[in-house]
Amino acid sequence: ETDFGGGVVRDTSDLNKHLASETALGRVGLPDDIGSVVAFLCSDESKWINAQRIEVSGGFKI
């Protein structure tokens, strides 16, 4: 629910509901859902993480 992609997911109720139904958490992601992961990866606590693909999708399509 951001302005990413012109805000289409946020502004289109049917699309938002459809995408939410495809996630394990039952909702679309919010900026804080992604931001906390980015903040962690930018911190010293993640210094041993490198060359990884980290999925931050709320369990989309599992």
C-alpha cells in the first residue's frame, strides 16, 4: 500500500483484496514491513549476510 507502481494496489480495492488473498499473512505489504528488513540489512547486526536473496513478501504465493 504505497505509491510504488503509481499506487495501483493501494487505490484499487479489488486488486488489493486479490493480492492479499495470495499471501500467507492475508494482506498486502506496508512500508514498515519492508523498512524494518532494510534497516536490519544496513545495520552491523547483519554484517555476516552477503550475496543472499531475501524474500520479504509476506508469504506471497506459497
